[in-house]
Amino acid sequence: MSERLNRRTFMKTSAATAGVWPGLGVGTAPLSMVVPATLSLGSPIRVKKLYLAKPVPTWPTPHLDVDQERQKVEGILAGLATEMPDVVFEGGELLRVVEDVPKVRESLANVDGILIFNLTSGVGNIIRVLAESGKPTLLFSQPYSGHDWSIIADLQDAGLRIDVIASSDFRDLLAGVRPFRTIRRLAESKVLVLRKVGTDETPVSERLGVKIAPLQHKRIMDAYETADPREAEAEAQRWIEHAVRIVEPSRDEIIRSGRFYLAMKRVMAEEAAQAITINCLGLFYAGQLPAYPCLGFSRLNSSGLVGACEGDVDSTVTMLMFQYMAGKPGFITDPVIDTGKGTVIHAHCVAPVAMDGVGGQEEPYVLRSHMEDDKGAVVQVKMRLGQKITMAKLVGNDMMLLSTGEIIDTPDSDRGCRTQITTRVKDPRRLLEQYRHGLHRVIFYGDHTSDVERLAKFLKFKIVYEG
């Protein structure tokens, strides 16, 4: 289909096949709401809460009613519970001296993190011993609760997995417990990798607990050949129905892409995997794929899972990390730096439609061909102007590349990949001169610097600030 068609014209010209989609009218679900079933993760995140107060309070006041302080915090946590539906707070014991720690040590064995409230000063030794358990530990220090927040940096320097929030706003805990969720969910995750040549992903797997599993080409092709044609047509219809317009791809090409999505979804369900990455360019160019996986990747990413381009495991794990940490899908890009304008253009032929995450606002998109060979079906997503973004990439098992910017344009160019955003960055020349560790970077809506910095304190990876 060479001429540019709007959605209505495209559907009209394909009316001869419309009868095979009974019940699929204007009311079909938005793309991000069609969530693959059977791929949800396990049990709730378990957080052990503990209260610390020395036997005879001095600071903040010798008249402190410790039990009343505990009850106040308990009430606040109960009020926050609905905003952390996958988190369960356990315990709530009061520890007065270091010798009290063995009383709770057994209960720490199976929790995902420890949340400490210091109600008085003079409890630093208890904090240290709890952190030495090896569990990710967070101290929430209210104003006038004590000065033991001042030892946290030293404990971090000693290699302990601990962080601190010093705030009067208990809602800061919503961000504070995100690393507990992220670490646990990563350890439960599996990434399927389909490449021409396998590589050793053991360091990533061992460090983060993510299982990196090879996927055989025959396995995905068998799933493609046995996919239900009616489901593939329905999948294509959803893409067509919500598109602003269709430019190059024919209905048959979109259906093949829908069928390949069903194949990926089936294999992921069978393997209990949360992510898949495929050497799409090499396999398609070699005639070993019946369709590009681009539409399927977009659907997976908009549904809270991960589909990543070009067999890029580092970017795949980065995307998983941000899904668990911030609920945001990632847009893998090939950056184009323009120091003359102080900008970076990010371009690729795969982009999530729901960049805000599952249930969030969906961005308008056009159905296009893959740019580099003018074949297949992909999305050209028009992202939100003025949106703050984070650019990130986990490198191996011990480094995160990180920078931020703002979307100022969404170019529609005949050069470069289909989805493009122009971002204003702080220092494009620094980014250019220090650019390392491969071309790909991953874009996420929002400034997630604080979340990444907190997670780094628990997972002990280095942050390199780019640009």
C-alpha cells in the first residue's frame, strides 16, 4: 500500500475481510489495556517494620511517650496501604538495645527489606546491626526523632545496603520502598533471548537475580505457525482502529505482526517470562522471521512487560528495572547528537504507545513500515511535548548510565527511524565526548534520578551521569 491512507479509508478498502472480526467495533479496548494474562509475578513484597528507642529517652524529649509515637506511625502506614497494594508491612516490634536484635533476627530471613523508624536518638548501634543482616534497609527519620541519620553515609561506605529518608512527609515512603519491590521482582524475572549467536549473560543474572534464558528459533516459529488466525486478525484490527492513519503497511503485514505478537506472548507465558529480546534485524534480513516483532514489542511494553530490540540484554534489564521501580515502559533509541542546537534526537522503530504506563494516557500513533528496509509494520508514536525524560542504560552488572532532558519536538523526518523525539539536554557536548558502552539508550517519561540513586545504594552499581 503505497499511498497514504487515513484509518477510515484503510478499513473501507479492506471491507472484504471485515466479516472475520465479529464484535470488533469502535469499542475495542485501548492497546495498553489488553494485558497478557498468566504473566503476573509472585507474592507481595514483604517489609519488616521496626521501631527503635533507647530505654530512657533524652532527645527529642525526656517526656516522650514511645507507645503513642508507635501508634501514630502505625496509623499513617495503614493510610498509605492502598497506595502500595503489593507491599505488606510486617512486625512492628520495639527494640531498645542491641541485645534485642536476636529476638527479631529469625523474622528477617524471608523479608524483602527492613523499614526502621528511630523514635529517639542513641539507636545507631541497633541500626548498624540490623543493616548487617544483608537485607536492604531503610531508615525513616522524622524531624526531632534523633540524629542517627548522620551515620548512614558511613554505613554505606562500609558496604552495607542501607539508605535514609529524613522527612516530615510520610508519603516519601512510597518512593522509599520502591527499591525493595524492584530488587525482589528482578530476582523473580526471566528474560528470553533469541539471537544468531549466544553470549554469556551470567554476570547480569548472578548480580540482579534475573534469569537470562536462550530462546530457540524453532520454538518461536512453531508458536507463530500455530497461532490462531482469528486472534491475529483481531490484534491487527486493534492496531488499525486506534491509528491516526496507516501509511505503508498492508493489512496482511499488520496481521503477520499481530500473529508474531501472539507467538511471543504464548512462549513468554509458557516460560513464565517477563521480557523478551530478539535479534530482529539480523533474523529478518536473513529471512528467518515472518514479520518484524516491533508491534508486538510495543504492545508488551505498553502492557507492563518488556519487548526489546536487537537482542540487547542490557537495555532489556534496564527496561525491566524501570517497569518495577517506576511503572514506566522504555523507548530504546539510537541517539543523534546536535551540539549546534544543544539537543539530542532519539529515534527507533519500536516505541510504547502508553509511555505513562499501564492505564495511563496513550499517545497518538501512525502505522508505518520499518525504516531501514521499508518492510513490515511498526508504530510512529507522537510523544508529549514538554515532557521531562530520563535516559538510562544498565551496563553489565555494575554501572548505570543516566541523564535527563525535555522533549521539545517530535520530528516527522524521511531520515532516521520512525518514532523520533528531540530533547533539550544540559550538556550535549559532554555527552558526545564521553559516549561509551554501545549506541542504545532507553528513554522513560519522568525524571527518575532519585529512584535510580536510591536503588544504586542497595544494588551497589555505579552511576555515570551523561550529558
